[in-house]
Amino acid sequence: MTSTTRRPPHLCTCGKVVPHGTLCACQVASRRARNARHDARRPSARQRGYDRRWEKARADFLAQHPCCAMCEAPATVVDHVIPHRGNARLFWDPTNWQSLCEHHHNSTKQRQEREGQP
């Protein structure tokens, strides 16, 4: 396909025709509801271990590793390479940390975790 060729719209499960690459209003509403249910069950960040001790460790790590591991942009997030999922050993292991920019943490890294890659 060339860059000037447009992809055809698709049919949503609700029956509406939706342009390629966009979500139908019913899909947006469904996603928001699903995310709200997930957030209601999820412990707070403090309950998951992101407390003052983490804030200090995070600041120290970013001072030592100021660039994103994926693109060399200024890093703002300390990411756990292997998701800790409540495991304190993995959570506090600095060899399991990497500096990431917000873009790569919120897009690339999240997609990798959804696909089952560390």
C-alpha cells in the first residue's frame, strides 16, 4: 500500500461504520468502564510499595542514569525490567531497574508486558 491509499472503514460490533484507526463511541465507553472496574480493584500506589523510600531510590537512580534506555532522551521513570507483581525482592533489586522516558514507559514497555515480554 502506498501512503496515499486509505484503508477502508470497518464495521463495529454495534453495527456502526467506523473509519480505520478509530474507535466507535461504544468501544470508547466500554474501555472506560473496564478501566474504571480495574482501577477500583487495584491497590493504591502507596499500598503497592511506591512510598517515600521508593521516591528516594528513584531519584538517586535517575541521577545516576538520566537517559532513557530506549531512546537516550531525558528519563523521568524508573521501570522494573521484570514486572515485580508484588515481589519485594524484584521491586527493590536495582539490577531490575531501568530509566525510561515517559513515552517509552507508557507505550512500548506497556505493550511488551501485555504481549508477555519482560
